[in-house]
Amino acid sequence: MDTSSLDAQAERARSQVQGTASFGKFMVVLQAIADAPGKLDIARLAKLLPYPRGTLYRIVTALLAEGLIAESLDNGTYQLGHRLIHLASKSWETSDLRSVARMHIEALRNATEETVHLAVPSGDGMVYIDKLESPRTVGMMSRIGMRVEMHSTSVGKAYLAALPAEQCRALIERLTMQPRTRNTITDADSLNADIQKTRARGYSYDNEENESDIRCFGGAILDRSGRPVGAVSLSIPLYRYDEARAGIFIEKVRDTVQAISASLATIL
């Protein structure tokens, strides 16, 4: 092989390595934004990530141009963009969990006439991959593709409670636990105590902790080995919350996640 051919191969190899490194940086920035939607601007990204400000600016500009992230006009922070959420939704449409769960969460929504969410873990949070609206008006902020916190939601607390104890405690220690409402649990000890209650009673409870005037019951979906792979929640607006019906709601949430888990065990 002549020298020119060797040089050409070496140049291609260098380009491939550089391309891989650049892609890796893009993914690190994208993951940071996904883990803290609406909380990071350029200045905070520069403090969080080990890249020069100029490099970060070029990456963010490219991600914005491709619609993979979006910038808030109010404070300059970033969140996942419409294009990325659209691409993700294509995967969710064909995912085993979403497909298997659909008939069961439809039955839950129809039986209770309340809003139902299906969520899966994403980093240190949860992402809604399906939502069935109540036939009665509910003003909720949630949407498919939205990332929510573990500590303030019934889906997050149900998932945490289904994890092995040590893994659960380690994850709780990583959470920032910012307040969402005046009822949000914001310290590790209180959250650990709440998770112990969740395990003991067999369901999670969000007492207006993520959204004011919304209470939720949740349960974890397990694979055949007993590991949590997602969660379901039932959301009830406070103005029509009836304590006398809470037991019915809890039973139906439990039945739903058990049915999904049983169905999922046949394919996973």
C-alpha cells in the first residue's frame, strides 16, 4: 500500500474519531437539558458541563436549529424541542409497554371518568408516554412527552417504591427535590418515609404535591422479574375529590397495574 493511501486512511480515522467526540458532546448537552427542563441557560450549562462556553454555544445553536431543544422567551432556559418529542412519540406508539397498557388504562379511565397517565423512568425523572383525558373537564398541565419529577408525582413515587431498597435510597439522594407546590416533599428523609408508606399500603399518593388542586393515586408496572418498568396514575381534581370513593380508585389502580404487569410478562 502506498503512502498516499495510508495517509488517506489515517485522515478518515481522525475524522471518524472527531465526529464521534462531537456527537458525544451533543448528547451530553441534550441529556443535561432533558434532566432539568426549563432550568438551564447557557450560563448554568457552562457551570455544569466541562466544555468551553464557545463550544456550548455552538452545540446549543445547532440543537435549536434542528428543533431538538427549545428556548424559553421568558428566561432563556432550554427544554426538549418539538422535533425530539415527535421522534420519541414514534417510538412510544410502537413500544410494548404502551401497546400492552392501552386497553387497561382505557378501562381505568372509563370506569372512573378521571384522567389516567402512563409513565416510564427517564434519568432521575419520569416521562409520560400516554395520557387519557377525563371526559369531564380537568385543567391539568400534563402532556405526552412531558418529563416530571420522581419526588412530587404518584408515578414517580410508585416507581421508587417498587425499586430494591438500596437502589431507591441511592436514587432519592440524587434528587434535587425542588418544590412544585406548598405540599411538595423536599427532603430525603421525608421522601424515604413516604416511600415506606407507599410500599406498605401498595399504592402511591400525590396530595397536591405536583399540581395544586390535583390529587393522584399511582401504582408501579413490573416486568416478569419484578423490576419496575413504568407506572400508572389516576388524577382527580380537588373540587370533585370524594374521600368515600378513594378506596374504589385505589383498587382500580392496583387492578390496572397488575393486569398490565401480567400482560407484559408474556412478552418481556
